[in-house]
Amino acid sequence: MQEPTTPPATQTPPEKPEKEEEGEEGQRGSYEKPPYEDELQAALAAEIAKTAQETGKEVSLSAKKKIEKRLRGDFKKKYKKPTPTASPAPAAKAPELVRLVEPATPAPAFKIHTLQLHATQRVSVFGWVHQFRQQGAKLAFVVLRDGTGFLQCVLGAPMIQSVDFPKISREASVRMVGTLRLEARAPGGVELAVDYWELIGTSAPDLETKANADSLPDQLLNNRHIVIRGETSSSVLRMRSRMLFELRKFFFERHFEEVTCPTIVQTQCEGGSTLFPLTYYGEPAYLTQSSQLYLETVIPALGDVFTVMPSYRAEKSLTRRHLAEYTHFEAEMPFISFENLLQTLEDMICTVVERMLTQYHDEIHLLNPEIALPPRPFLRMTYADAIRWLQEHEVWKEPETKTPYTYGDDIPEKPERFMVDTIGRPIFMTRFPLAIKAFYMKKCPDNPIETESVDVLMPGIGEIVGGSMRNHDLEDLIRQYQANGIPPEKYYWYIDQRKYGTCPHGGFGLGVERLICWLLKQEHIRTACLYPRYMGRATP
């Protein structure tokens, strides 16, 4: 008999180990009672009792667990420890500033305009910081200006560690020492690898408030001593200097002599209304309107002469081409004709402009890209022709009433400029009426109511030169004094030129600032001189 099969014994599964409690810090291990546990249990009991009272029945186990879970979360937030923040990384230690020591290698000083002759040599250059730029902690660029040009200086990390480096800024004066190297992209084609430098004079931090792109004209004029350090203003002043040199050269080549005339006078030259009066040791005197009368006295002694002096006109005018004080280039020539005078003027203007454009082409074209040699010959136009031109083109003397200009009217700046700009070339305007010109001008032999006089008009600016043949007839000159109400006694020295060897002669006066305005396309004559003087301004 087969024994019954015994069912397999039921195996009791092994007991699961109790889950280790998770501590407050999230680490597994032995359970650590949270600090708020007793407070939590008291709050839990109170919440359960409150719920039972409100519902009128015993609180279920699941409800108790929900209440506990909610309260435990609230207590955890309440007692949560702040997460420790990572300590900031210690800042990199700034390199220690040092006082530079100049190397013993010789470094002769040179002006910037000569540096291309010394490429690869170690040199020393003095100047002002025109531009300054730093790239990080190891590289800086300084564009140095010394009045003769610009030099890019490269400063490496050792130079930046100088104790004076934090003081460097635009317009500080410095000495830069280093080795020159060719660099096509740098101003002047060379740059300086600096191995030593010195701060000579600091620049105050208020510099940028003195003059900037947003400054009004009066502020720029008040601070013109700062403005002229800029590239445009300094370039205008430099070209002015070179043009005066070329003017002098033109006349020295033709055997003229330069003389210096007085500027304190007791006579008038261009009419009493524009005289600046002053008291000269108790006597009335004036600032000169022109050196012409004095130049005329010199021609018997030196022949052809010229002068470069300031002249003064007390005109209450604020136009873009008027100054109260301006640089007057004047010349006088004996034994010439009116045609000789016109030819000299045309030769002077064209020769000087041609030489300027040849020698300073790049600098001039930066200021006036459209400049070109004036076409020759200059257009000849009499005063009467100009009046007819204005009438034909309906340029009115009184626009409201359409009153035309008539013979004998003085042609003001605006219509005169309109005419020359429309014609578009230099003009010799000649034969002005005697009634509107100065007493010393010679009458035209074929028409005594007109004078052998000329104004040179240039497009864009108008009149730049006034000239004439001078009245060398003694009796006629005396009549002109009387007609103009001028007492001749104080002009005895001028009258004597007609008594002791008179001769036909003529001359002119060039307004240097006006020629500069034309050549360099300056919108206002005030930017063509150093410190402009006009009604309301005598500073700085």
C-alpha cells in the first residue's frame, strides 16, 4: 500500500529587516530623534482632539496619519537648518605695483616726426597721452602726441605694474622709452615697444567735462585752450602756420622785404566807424585798421614790401566771416599798373595753394576732401557787372518789397557769396565806385567816379582780398581828405610821400583767416585762428 504523499512543509518567509530610519541629514543609520518631536506630538494630540470634537466622532487611523504628515512637514520647515553656502574663492592677488628702474642702455630723445629714421633703435620720446586703452592686466596702448605727430606705444605687463600706471589718463604728459619697430597699421608707420616710462604731469579727471561732442559753442570757446589739442583744431593751426610760411616764401622769392608796422595809431584807414579808440598817454589813439599807409612810406626805402600784423575792426558783426581782430597779410609795390597788381594776386593765391596741396595733401584732404587748385585765369567782373548779375538773378536788396540793388549800393556778404558760389570760380570784382571806397584809392583814368580797386572773391567764403592802386597825386589826395571830412594835419607823413618823389603804386590786404576757411573748408572763421576776438568775446 502506497503511503500518502506528504505535502511539503510550509516555509515561513524570512523576516524583513526593519527599514533603517532616515536621519534629518538624509543619512541612513540609527534613528535620531528630531529636536521638535515632543512639540510635534503635543500638537498632534491637540489637533486630533479638536477634529474629534468638530466631527462628533472618533478620528480614524488614516486621518490621524494625514494630520501627522501635515504637521511634521510644517515642523520640518520651521526647524530646517540653513543650507551652508560655499565660501567664495579667494580673490586673485593683484600684482604688486613697483617703481620702474630705467635700463642703462642709451635712449636718445627724438621728435615723433623723425622716428621713421630710427626704426629698430632704442629711443626716448616726450609728449602727451592723446589716446589710452588697456586690454586686460597685461597689455595697454598709448597714442602719444608731441605736436609733430602721433606715436603708438605698447606697454606690456611689467610696464603696467608701475606705481604710476593708475595715474595715466588722456592728456597726461609722459616720457616713453623703448625700441622702435615698423608697424604699417600704426600712425607714422612705427610703434614703440616700451621698456621704461615716466609720468611727468597728471591730467585732472574733469578733463572730459571741459569740452566734448555735446558742448555748446560758448563752452568750446571758453575752453579753446583744451579744444586746440584735438586732431582737427591742431591740424588747422598747423596748416595756418605752413600757409603763412608759404606766403612769406612767395614774396621773399620775389625780393620783397618784410617790415613790422605799429598797431597803435592816431589816423584812420578804412573809416572812423570801425575804429577801436583808446587813450594813449592822455591823447586819443586807435588800434590800427590796416598797416597799408605805413607800408606806403617804406617803398622809397626798400622797394616791394609786405607785413603780417594784426588789424582791428570795431564792426558790430557776428557773421561767420568777421572778427574784431584778424591777421592781415599786406603788401605794397611801387611802379606797377593795375594789371600788374591783379596778376600778382592771382599768382600768389594759386602758387601758395599749389604748394600747400603738394606738401600737405593728406592733411588738407582730411579737412577738405573736395579741395582743388583754383582755375586760372580768375574771372574778371566789374562792380557794375555784379550789380547787373544780382538784378538778373532777382537777388533783392529788400526781399519783402523786391527792391533791386542799384549802382552805388554796397553789396553785403550774403548776396556776394550767393553770386560767387553760383558762378563757382574765383572772381576779381573791380572798379568800385569812388563814393563807397576809401580816400586813398586811385580813380580810373577813363571814369573818375570809379576806382582802380579789386576784391578777390572765392566760392564758399566770399571776399578774401581787398586791393587797389593808390592815389599818388598830391592835389587830388588833398581833395579826397576834404571830401571825406578828414583833417590832413595828422597825415603829414603820408602826404609827404606825394611831395618827395611820388610814383604810381598799389597794394592789397589778405585776410589770412578767410583764406584758411576756404582752403580747409572751415564753416566759421572763429576756428581758423587761435583765440577769436569778436563782439562780446575777449577771453581766454
